[in-house]
Amino acid sequence: MRTHEQTLELDCGKLAPTFTRRLMAAFAPLATALRILRNRSQVNGLHELDDYQLRDIGLTRADVTSAFLASTFFEDPSEHLTQAAKRRWRIALTRPYRG
């Protein structure tokens, strides 16, 4: 008696995109553009804060200005601010405390 292995290949891993998924994929660039514009507006609002308030969130006025200068119109300036705050935080950790 011989045993034959038979495999049945099902394409279950590749589901056909539903209408909802196709619709979401079509509007993804628009949602990204709206998010970038909203973040630009929020970063622009940081100019209204004074230097002490900016320092509380780990930024300086120069960081806010350079975020706008470093990013193009279609880039999110908040990413530049996040990186600047993280850099400043790492530098602050290495300094001794001067209570």
C-alpha cells in the first residue's frame, strides 16, 4: 500500500480587499495631508508661548523656528520638534544636577 501526499494550496493569506479597505486606502493621502496641516497649525501656536513654557516642554524658541525652516510645506514640523526635545533631554541627563 502506498501513501501519497497531496497538498491543497489555498490562497487564504491573501484576502481580497473589501470596499471599505479600498476606500480607506484611497483617502489615506488626504488624511495624511490633513494631519500635517493640523500639526503645522499646532506648532505655529507654539510661537505664542513664552520661553518658560517652551522650556517646560523641552523646547526653545529656536527649536520652533528651525522646525519650520527645516521642514517643507508637505512635511510635518512636529517631528523635528520631537527630535529636538529628545536631544535636549539626553543632554540634560548627562549633566550633573545643580539644585
